[in-house]
Amino acid sequence: MCLSTVYKVDGDNREKMFSNIQNVIADSETGELTFQDIMGARYAVSGKIKNIDLIGNKIEIVEN
């Protein structure tokens, strides 16, 4: 199973937001990103995906 950790990136700073993420939904119309963890909990933020590292299991986002 491939689970990821979501980080908020602001310049050189990186802050861990969510872990054990199994699913990402990106709504291009609203700019909302919804992350679902392995237990089914959902977290929504307004932002853009900066980078997805599938081998490192990391998702970096920039909040609006």
C-alpha cells in the first residue's frame, strides 16, 4: 500500500499537515484539494499542488 504525507510549503519552510493519505481530489474550479486518509477521514484545503513524490510518499502543496 502506498500512503503519503502532505506538507504545506511556504518558501523554504515545510510544515507537515496530514499523514497516511490514500486519495487526493483536486477541484480545478474551486481550487480546493481534498485528502482522504487510510481511516476515511477527509481534509480539505484551498491551494495548489506543488510537487508529488511517489517514491518518497510526499505531497507538497501551496495554500491560497
